Amino acid sequence: QVQLVESGGDLVQPGGSLRLSCAASGFEFRLYAMGWYRQDPGNQRELVADISYDSVTRYADSVKGRFTITRDNAKNTVYLQMNNLKPEDTAVYFCNARRVFPPARNYWGQGTQVTVSS
């Protein structure tokens, strides 16, 4: 059974930090690109950051220099370190797993709420 379980979402003040975690199980983690997406009411889900199976990273322009995505293949976990948080970062953050090699597979977590407010 495939599971992606996010944790770490919280209410934080502007300028604060959070670290999100996504624990994966039920599939061969090392063969998957992992990503963090976010969605707030009225908007489409958007890519925040992703990391390839061989740890190449990319970021949305809005989070470059503030967020860092990493993965630990030994723990089947991907992280998103978020620093200098802004109110516009408020959203539900979703973990995504995308298999790089055929057959294609794509999995989503249930999401974790991040709220940035004073």
C-alpha cells in the first residue's frame, strides 16, 4: 500500500521557519522524483520544489533562496526546509512522488497546512 504522510505544518509568524517532512512507503523510493506542491483556496496547485532520484533540485522563483528540498533515501523521506516565511506562503502543502522510469506512477499525500500570520 502506497503512503505519503506529510507532517510539520503549523502556524508561524512572518520571518519564521518550518520543516516539512514526507514519509514514503509502499514503493521503491529511490526510483522516484519527489516534490512539494502547494495550493490555497481559489488557486491551482503549484510546484514549490522538487528533487530528482539523483538529487537534482529545482524551485519555484517565489521560494528560491528561502526553501530547501532534500531527500534521505535510507529513511524514505523528503524534507522541505522553509525559512523567512511570508504570508503568501500560506497554503496546504502536498508531497508528490513521480516514478522516473517506466511504468509511470504518480502519488500524492494528503497535505499539511502551513499558515504564516502575525
